[in-house]
Amino acid sequence: MSSKDTILQRLRNRSGGEITAPDCDFSVLRRPDWSTGEKLDLFQKMIESVHGEVHRTTESEWVGVLAGLLQSRGARTMLVSPVQKIGLALKEAANSRDDLPDLLLYDEAIEQWQEELFTTVDVGITSTRGAIAETGSLILWPSADEPRLMSLVPPFHVAVLYASELYATFHEAMQAQRWHESMPTNALLVSGPSKTADIEQTLVYGVHGPKELIVLVIE
Amino acid sequence: MTDPIKFYPPKPEKVYFFGTCLIDLFYPDAGMAGIQLLEREGIEVLYPEDQTCCGQPAFTSGYHDDARAVARSQLDLFPENWPIVVPSGSCGGMMRKHYPGLFKDTPDDVRAAEVAGRVWELTDFLLNVCHIKLKDLGEPATVAMHTSCTARREMGVAAVGPALLNQLENVELVEQIRAEECCGFGGTFAIRHPEISGAMVSEKVDALVDTGAKDFVTTDCGCLMNIDGFAGKNQKPIKGQHILSFLWQRTDAGSQNSPVNASEKGDKQ
Amino acid sequence: MNTTAEQSPHQIDVKEFHPRARAALGDPQIRKNFRNAMNGLMSKRTAAFEGWDVETLRDLGANVRMRALANLPDLLEQLEQKLTENGVRVHWAVDADEACRIVRDICVARDAKSVIKGKSMVSEEMELNHYLHEQGIEALESDLGEYIVQLAEETPSHIIMPAIHKNTDEISKLLHEKTGTDLSHDANYLTASARLQMREKFMNADVGVSGVNFAVAETGTLCLVENEGNGRMTTTVPPCHIAVTGIEKVVPNLEDVTALLALLTRSATGQHITTYFNMISGPRKTDELDGPEEVHLVLVDNGRSTIYQDDQLLDTLRCIRCGACMNHCPVYTRVGGHTYGTTYPGPIGKILMPHLIGLDEGRHLPSASSLCGACGEVCPVKIPIPDLLVRLRQEAVDGDRLHPGKVKGHGAKRSSVEAMIWKGWGLMHAKPALYRFGTGIAAKFRKLQPGKIGGWTQYRTAPALAPKTLHQRMKERQQ
């Protein structure tokens, strides 16, 4: 008998008999019907408390805001998606401005250029699939267009969030976006720059993930 | 799965008094004080002569056959539907919370559950059933409350002791740091793991001393002998009493000539 | 457990609990490190739950876990089916040894020589690192706390914060000695050095091994919480990802995760959420540019299906490994995690380990508790830990003829002397007249009470017998 069969048989033939499955009432997770403004304020407060940086801007201004932020940090290279909206907008903008970092397109399998990603790329910029106000969390939904490592390897991660896509709670977001119907290879909640408290509970930011997280909120 | 909200009975004419073996042997004054407090509230106290012990020491040691034998001998002592009041969070908890499980799968299961349902910790009963109003006759005093883990977590009476003490207008109640942390008694734990228990009681005594109070009170004799015993051996300036002794002494006219904050001395008579 | 020639840091005699406890109690550094750390974790948890109806939330957590356990075998099959559809290879391991062999076989098939590890308590339970090392495969921990513990050749002392027993000075010296960093009390500098060292490892590792916090049957999704980013690195960069989990971690629906996550991070470290919540449902798709090409899940039983048999002991399997129990435990706080000598320390360790190692080996675990109940009060899934400790004490002494012992090693702690003492105690206390007689004599001859009563009088004066028992005084009163 295979290990699988051994284990399942033991579980199915339990001496205690059948276990009653209790009902599960998720209403304790519900939060009041906050307005977009309230959700955004809460989101900002939560993510700022863990060193996330939030800039409220508009569809027409975000590129300029981004350029300014990255210049002040001395960022020289920025990884963008070659086909996703943000990447396209930046490629276009790069034609007419010189204050953006050099754009690098993520259009090759990582095996071809891993060393370069790890050592030369300063910024990764990604879209989001909304955010959660209660915990200050961005919803990232990597795909073939926006690969996973974009938001992980470069020391700066910039995320573009539309204020209209703010949810109060994780439960709400998951239900509203019907996650159970189809999950990507890797979905994530990102709630700040990487950190650790393993050295005598001293909080240190910037461990293996990005050192800084910048959220551009488009209102 | 939430613990049910307590439904207190209306104030009864009579109660059964289950004294507990520790009070019987070491702190009978506390037992008498509890009985007198109840009688002063106009309640007739029935003291079943055949009471011995709730069975907890054997129960927590894993010797459930022996615990059950002792507990079973107590089940018949409370035949009428009067509340059973217990001057201990620990013994009260044993009877109220653990008797049903102990007698599961036995012919006594219904009886045990019925008895368990009538058990009340005594200070809880005084406050929330008798609605006792205490008049302080004593001199100004400062005291700390040690709420036992069972009083807190099994009987849910952490607010009761402080509420009663706060009724005494000349008593200042102070709180020690980490008040909710165990004193280290744990019944046979103190014997099986003496060093860990010793470390726990040492810190508890320090916390009590740091309040500036010279005295503490508690509902539980196990904690009392643990903390008092350590303080005594190590000459720490804190001594304890059962809260019932303290409350009786403060409010009984006939007790005002005794030293107000005297701790329980077995030889006092 | 693996029997290997070289000394594993896991090689410890669990029975020698008392000497280790004494040593820890006498070590001011351990006392201080743990006291401070636990105080911080307790207050953070309280702060994180402010504004919540915590009791209702815990009820939900308990119900979610019980609903999962009620359907465990079906859920595991559903999980396997969904994961397989998603392209994940699912393996089943009856015990830790088999789980190690499965991991090794995957590595060997890929000619893998280096494994990078995300934090996984199940892999500690498996003693995986030691096993792989014996097989000539390097396994390096990437979580900073686990990395520190690995460098020190120790085992974790806490299930969430593995290096909690070390202070900055100790860590600085360790990193200096083992990796050449400067001696420094600057946590930023020490962390930055670890980051640099680890990046190279992430890039070059052949295999990434991780744990799983929740496995969702509905969608075939593996969920992981972390703050550092090493978990994402481990599960994204190497070409092969192996996840290991206990079989009890599966939940039916994605929705269940929202309740458990809300409880887990707040109970563990007082965080509303960890920096990353990673949800993995498969390997790299054909059009994707990164992610592992192979993803495996190893489902580990290792005694869990045995715990599952019993209605009371079953509650042990609700655990979501938050660590709140040990954070609030007055015993753990004073003796620290290593005193237990087991993979899982603290209250959860005491109720879980006897099933894994037996009550003979684990004989001191169930009794190392004052039954204060602080653990049960904070458990996010309402495991009745004190009740389970009492049950295990009964099992350890075969103390209930109505419920014969079932747990591995039951009866190991039964001593004929103690059994006789309780028998005698029982006889006296079940016979009221005998009790009154005996206690009356004790009161009368109280001056003969021994001054030394074993462990009690080592630290305390003995309690004084009263001149008259309450029984005697009540009798007089009635006359």
C-alpha cells in the first residue's frame, strides 16, 4: 500500500468516528462601509507605519512624481514590463524626458540575465490589483507580462495603485475579485519594504526583499 | 464554542458550603469567615459533614481513577437544589469545569453535570448573587490582590476581588506588575518542578513587594501558602491572607480588636 | 529519528529536562533575553487586537480549523488533485524519514548540490538539513533567525523567532566568527551583511525548500507568511521549489485563509499582517519569465494521523503555529526553548511532541506546567491546552481504567510508589469518617509536622496545620 493510501486509510478509519464540521461565520471580519477617502487614509497610515512611502497623484502627473522621487534616490536603472500599461507609459515618457532612470524591459527568461537583475537594477515598477486598507496591503498579481521578481529583487519597488481599487479588508477584496475562480502562479499581498526583528527584536528594514516601497496612488 | 455567559441564580435561602481540604487543614479561619459572611447576608449555610476534597490533586497528576473515586463520594452531599459555594477558584474550577468530563462515560455523568452547574466561587457569589455591600470598620490599609489562575481563567472572577476590596473605603488596592502571571503553585507542579516553581514565586513575591503593600489577599489557599511560604523563608516584607478572612475582619464589629492585617496563622486561637 | 554518524544539533536526551531547566534558570542572560522578548511579544499582541472582538474571531479560527479537520482526508485528496492540475507534484510521507528521502530523491534527480531554505518548522521536525548534509547536499537557511541558529549549530528556541535566545552581542560575535563580519552592535550593519551573503546563495541554489502556513484545497494554493523576502526568494529564484507541510495544514476554501491570517500574524508578533503574504498555485507557466519550473509538495504525516484518531487529542491539530502560547507561558519565559529539547517547545510542544517521540522520551513534558491556562487563553484557535496536558498526564501514568492509554509510550511515568500514594489518598478522602479521623489526628499532632517537605521547603516555609480543622469547628458550632 502506498504512503498516500496508508495515511488516508488511517484518517478515514478513525476510532473516534465522524467529526461534526461547525459552521463558520465570517462576519467578525467585516468593517464599516468606508468611503474611498477613508480607505485611502487608513491604507496610507498602515503602510507608512512600516516605512512604506505613499504619494497621491493623478493619471497625468504620476510619471513626473516618479521621476522626481527616483532622481533624489540616484536610481539609474528601472525594470519595466514591455507590454503592461505602466511600462508602455514609461517607454513613451522616456522619449520626451531625460529625468527618468534607464528603462530595462523584462522580456527575457530570468536565466538569461539573472546576474544583471541582481546586481544592476535599482528599481522595479509594477501595477497592482488594488489594495487592502485595514492592513495597508497591496495586491500584486504577477503574470507573464509582469514577472514575479520585478517586485522582489531590485532594492526599490514602486507600485502603482488606483484609489478606486481599495478594499476595506482582505476578505472583501478576495470575494469582490472572485479569487477562488482562478489563482495565478503567484499572488501576493505586499505590505511594506522587507524587514526583520531577528536581532534582539530590533526592527531593521531592507533584508532580502526591497529596502524601500513607494506607492503611487492614482486618484 | 465561546464560554457561556454566566447566569447568576437569584439570592437563595440556603447554600451548601464546600470548604476544600486546604482550608479544612490549614486555613479554617478563612472557611469560618466565608460562612459568617454568608450568614450575615441572611443565608442559611449547610455544611455537609461528609465533605472531604474535590479530587483535584489526583486529577491534575493523571490519576483519574483515584480522583473520580474521591469526587464521586462528594456528589451525594448536595441533594437539594441549593447553590454550592466554594471558597477557592481552584476547587470551584475543578467541580464546575472538570467534573462533567471526569464522569463522562459513567453512570454518574448526569449527576456530576448537575452538581457542577450549581458551583460558585464564594466571592463571586457574595458580589453577584448576594449583592453584598461592605462597610469598612478598619484602619487605613494598603493591600494587593493576587487573583489565582483558576479564579481568573476557570471561574472568570478576576474583577470580583478588586470590586469587593474597592467597597472598603479605608482600603487602598494596589496592583503588582504582571498581575495575571502565575505564582508558580500549580498543585503538584511545585513538587515536580521545584526550581521553575521557585523562580516563578520569587518573581511574584518581588512584584508584590514592589507595590509598597505589606499585605496581599487571594481566593486560593494554594497560592497563599506558596507566596507566603516563599516570602517567609526569604524574609520578604509581604504576607498574605485569604480574602474572606480579610473581608470579615474589616467589616465585622466583633473582629475589630484583632490586628487588622494579621495574616493567617494556624495557631491563632 | 535519523541515526547518523555525525552529531546532529537535534541529538538531545529529551528526558534530561530538569538539569537543562536548572541551567537555564541559573543563566542571567537567558532569563533576561527571554523575559524582555516575551514581554514585548505579549504587549504587541494585545495592541494588535485592539478594536477587535477577539473572542468571536478566535471562535471563527477554531471553527475554520475544526471544519478542515472534520473533512481532512477528502480535503487532502482535493488538494492533491487541484495542485496536480496546476502542475505541482504531490508526495506523501508517512514519517519524517520518508519525507527526507523524498526531498533527497528530488534533489538527486536534478543533480542538485545546494538547497536554500525558507523557514519551516516541519523541516526541523524532519531534521532535514542534517540529513541532506549527510547526503552531500548543502542546505543553507535564508531566514535571518534560522541562519543565525544554523551558524551556531543550534536548533531554534522559538517556532517564530528562532534566535530569540540570543542578544545582539552574541549574534555579532557569532557572525564575526563564522562569516567575517565586523564586531558591531548595529543591527542594520549585521542585517546588511547577511543580505549580501544570502543574495549570492539565492542566485546559485539548485533547489528552494519552504514550509507552508496554509494549503487551500479549493484552488490548490500554498500560502506563506514572511517579513524578510527570503521566502519569496526561496520559492521563486531556484529552478525547483519543494514545499513541506504537515497534513493538518489544509483548509477547504480560500476564504478560510482570511480568518486564519488575521489571527496568525497578530497572535505571533503583534503585526496586523506580515510584509509578504505569498500564495503559490503552481510552477512557471510556459509564457512566464521567472519562477521555478518544478514545484513539489511533500505532505508529512509523522504521527498526525494517530493524533487524529482521538476526539480530545484531535484538537492538537488545530494549531496554526503562531507561538502565542509560548510567548505567554511563565515556564517557557523562564527556561527558554532549548530546555524542552524538542523541535517544538513551549505549550504546543508539550501537547504535540509526546505523540511524535512518545511519553517515555517525553515523560517530563506534560508535567512541566502549572496549568495556569495563559496559553489556552491566547490560542487563536482555542486549543484547550491545559485539558490536553492533563489528558497526557493521565496517559503518562495509565491513570484511568475507563480510558486505557493510547498515546505512544503511555504508562511510562507510572511508578508503583506514586500510584500507591494516590490510592491511599483516594481511600482516605473517599471515606468521610476516615478523613475526619485522619485530619483530626494531623491537627492534634501538628507540632510533629516535618519541617522539610522535598521540593516545597527548598524554597518556602511549610504551611502550618491549624489546631482545629474546619470540620471540628463546625461540629463544635452545631453543639
